Amino acid sequence: MNAPVFLEELKTRVAEHPFLRHPFLQMVSTQPVSRQQARTFALLYYPHILRTRLYQACALGVTPDENIQAVMTEILYDEYGNGNSKRSHMEIYRKFMRALDISEEEIANPPITPEQQGYIDTMMRITQGTDWLAAIGVAGIAGEWPIPPYYRMLLKGLRTVPGLDDDALELFIGHIELDIHHSHIVEQAIMPYLETREGQESLWRGINLNLNARLVQLSGLQREVFGASA
């Protein structure tokens, strides 16, 4: 199939992946979330937020195409607040943590679950590997496409937390529109490489590895936020 048809099929695969139907997302989007549950989530998700830009930088580093490099550079520039350190995505997330009265010591020493560590290891391995198109798939497509529906579900729960307003939740709100834009520019840049079966298989390999690792990541969050019996 040609590249545009393949991309449309790929979007369906991503939308139907079990990651977006994980019980954790069903729970967080259908019931009130306590302040303590939100604090637990915020701390455990922070290592993920801290490393997203590193995966993107690694993918940029292994990519030979300068147009794709430029797109990944734009995405990284957004991550770093477009030159304003107070507006970096990491700092905006820390605003969320501080709204939950998480201390600076806790922020400096966030726990990492085994499931989160597995996600980190998968992302670093693929984005530093020899299959550069899989690296773009794992960091440039799977890191963008699923985020709008994912964060909409998180917001349903986080907006029920006492003391949290939309300013505190800016990281999640802002990424819904931003990641739609990022998805579009990555799609345009990689289109020439999706006319072959080899290119299509490489891209899907990266995307699928990311989504499968996210599935495991959410299982760890479910256990820690809602309890082992959830």
C-alpha cells in the first residue's frame, strides 16, 4: 500500500491498541481521584516526563535525514520551552507536582517502578539502535499520536482532585493540541520512507514497542495508585 493509505491504517492500529483501553485509564476517567492518589501518580509519572526529551534527542541523533532532524529539533525546542526554562515541559509538570504539595526533596528523588524502568529501557534501546525509522516510530510517532486521547482520559480524573485547577494541569491540557501538531509535522517528514514495505515495517516496529511498553507502564501505575486489588 502507498504511504498515505499506510498512515491511515496505522492510525487505526494505534487507536485500537489495548494501551488506550487499559483498566488504569478506565478507572482514572470514570471515578473521582483523591489527592493522595494524584500525588502518587504525579511522582511515579515524573521519571517519564523527565526522559521524553532524551528519547527524542536520541532519535534525532540516529536519523540521517535532515528534514526529519529539523522536525525533531522543533519538537525538542518545544520541550525546552522555546528557550524559556520556566516554560519547559519539565517545569510545567513540576507546577502540577507542587500544586499537590510534593516537596522539592521528593521531586529530586522520584521513585521508579519496575514497569517504568522497563519502559525507559525499551525507549533508550530503540532510540539508540541501528533502525533509525523504528527510532522515529517509537519517539516521534508513538510519543505523539496516542497522547491526545490518553491525556483527555487522565484529565477527567485529575480534574476531580481537590485543589487542582487548569493552571496546575497545564502540561496535560497543552499537550492535547501540541501533540496533534507534532504528529502532523513528523508524518510529513517521514512520508517518503513509507512507500516501501521495509520502511512501513520499521516504523510499525517502533510504534508497537512503545505502545506495548506503555501498556506495562500503566499496569505499574494502576497497582501503585489504585492498589494491588484494583
